[in-house]
Amino acid sequence: MSTLLEVKDLKKYFPTPTGVLHAVDGVSFKIQQGETLGVVGESGCGKSTLGRLVLHLLDITGGQVFFEGNDVTNVNKKKLRELRAQMQIIFQDPFSSLNPRMTVSQAIAEPLQIEGKLSKLQIDERVRELMQTVGLADRLTNTYPHELDGGRRQRIGIARALALDPKFIVCDEPVSALDVSIQAQILNLMQDLQEKMGLTYIFITHDMSVVKYISHHICVMYLGQLIEKSPSKELFAKPYHPYTKALLSAIPLPDIHHEKKRIILKGELTSPIDPKPGCRFCQRCNYAKEICGSQEPELQEVESGHFVACHFVKEINGL
Ligand code: SF4
């Protein structure tokens, strides 16, 4: 398998009236073709900003994004347009991302019309094909988004993302706004599409049970930084960072005979505005020592492919 996307030391800072907000602060990872990288963290940790930076929908403050070896952050407009066709996004709330005055077929046809490569007849044919691919019945062709449930609206979002035949899709909380039963249908659809088309996903979510279901690898984000990254199975079997342990302890277990102790995080969330030196999890960490308040821990490989940013990862986990 080859690397499709590589992100190196990516940064995005926003000036605010009270200081500089470090939304994404030195993030690096690679994604192999045909795989899903789950990016998980609490609201405000920078994961959605990260998704938009990867697609170059936002200007970066620092770092690089390579897609098939091309530096997305440093190409001319023509090349960026070509690359953008290969890199798409699915949004959390399909209702607000769809034009309420466009019918299903018009919404799916729009990216094809903007691209301008197909005739009207070819576009009609492609729209029919895309509707079939995402499981939207022909009879819905002329309906409007407000006439459809959340699951069908998200299927339109997926069809739009697929229209230009991309290789890579950023999925930004694509099932968070849906009922649990519909969530499973959409996740199944996304996995089927991945298998059939060899798609590569970044799957952004705050929901650990969803990310477990869909990801091959997982990055855990905390206040703009990656604090743990690992193959999915290993992360769920052996979370090493105190923050990841707390996130996983909050997932309900299906087995009622097996009780799990939930780790409640105490202490204040450190401000992402002009963050102080040291570990950003320091104020909420039960294991914090003096060094944690002054020296930022770097991601270190503690097992093959499993990286953790914590000064005391070995002591905490008896490694
Ligand atoms: Fe906790 Fe220190 Fe590790 Fe940060 S570096 S997670 S504060 S023990």
C-alpha cells in the first residue's frame, strides 16, 4: 500500500482580540491509500480545522500537506483545481450544506456542471448512476432537501462528494446529526464505497464508538495537537495516554456483567489562546508532575506504530 496523503508539522493560528488561538499546532501523520484515518477529540480540539487545512480550504500558518507527492500548500491555481477534484469533503449537517432551492438531481449535478467537462445528457446519466450508488431511489430525483430525512440528505452529500470521482474524502462528523439506526446505514454505505472504489478517508468525530467502527488508524487530538496515534485495534485494546484512557472509559459496554470504571476528567481546560509551555493536558491530568507544566511532551513510539505524547507514558502504563 502506498502513502496517499502526508501532513507535516501543520499549523493554523487565528488572531483573536485576546491573543493568538492555536487551533492546529504541529500535526503530522500519513494515510495509506484505501485506508481510513479517524481523527477524534472533544469539540474545539481543532479536528474540523485540520480537515479543512488538509483540503487547503483554509490558508495554513505553517507546515505542508502532500497529496500523491504534490505539496497542496504550494501549487499554482490550475494544479490546485485538479487536486481539489481528487479531494472532497462530506459535512456534518447535510441540511445546511445543501441549497434548499435545488432538487436532489440538481444538487448532485452541481459539481459536474461547475467542472464543465460533461454534456447535459452525460450529466443526467452520471446523476442517475450516483443516486443508485448511494441508495437514493429514482422517484426522489425532483424532491427538495426539506422533504427528506437526515439519512437521505446525507446520501445527497455523499453523492455530491463522489461526483468528480475523487480518491480522498474528508468526512467531518458525517453521522453526528443522525439517529443511531440511520448512522449505521450511512457508515455501512461509506465502508462499501471504500471497498468498491478504493477510497481513502479522514473521518473526523467526537464519538469513539463510531471511530472504532470505521477506522484503520486513529489520531487523538487535544487542544490542537496529536497526543496519541495508533492502529485502531491497538488503541482500543491498550490506550496509553491519560486523555485517551478517559475518552475510552466513557464508551458504554454492551456486556452488562462487565462493569467499566469511567474516568472523570477534572480541572480546567487549558486555553488554546497563547497556550502556556508544557503539556496541554496538564491541568486535567492525575499523573502530572513538575516537568509537565514546563516542557511539552513529544510524540514517541512506545510500540510498533503506536505513538504517545506523555513524559510518563512508561511509568503510567508499566511499560
Ligand atoms: Fe499527564 Fe504529564 Fe503525561 Fe501530560 S505529560 S499527560 S500532564 S503525565
